[in-house]
Amino acid sequence: MRISRDKVNKLAHTVADTLADIQDVDFLEDRNTIRQEARKILEQLFLEETRIDQAARLKITSQRRIIQEGTQEWDILYRKYYNDEVRRLGI
């Protein structure tokens, strides 16, 4: 799933604000730097999720017969291949 840049920025703001509200957390950098780093990490995670999704879909389309997206069989295979990719990457 593609998430807009605005939504990623909103998530990064939420992460920085939540960390700032925790008593035991002290920032070594200013809040904006923390927000930018959180945004970069979120973008990397979403990019990796997209790669995993594409790999799972490719495995389904490489089957000998056509499996229609939205069917129960497709959903089962997607979850299986998605989880296999996650395990393979050690996430």
C-alpha cells in the first residue's frame, strides 16, 4: 500500500511528540531532527513492505495456473508467500 508523504510526515510528528511526552526520554538532538529521522525510517519500512508485497504477488502469478486475486486461495497463498519473504529477510 502506498502512503502519501503527508501521512508519513504526520506519523513522524506523532512519533516525535509521543517520545517527547515520555518522562524517561531525553532528546540528544532537537525534535525536528528526531522527526526527520523517524520519517526516513518509516519511508524505509514502507519501501521494504512494498518489495515484500511485490515478491509475494510475483510468486502467485508464477503459478502454472491463473489464481484470481480476491479468492480464498489467492489470499492464503499471499499470506504464505508474504510471511516467507518476511522470514527470509529476518524481519
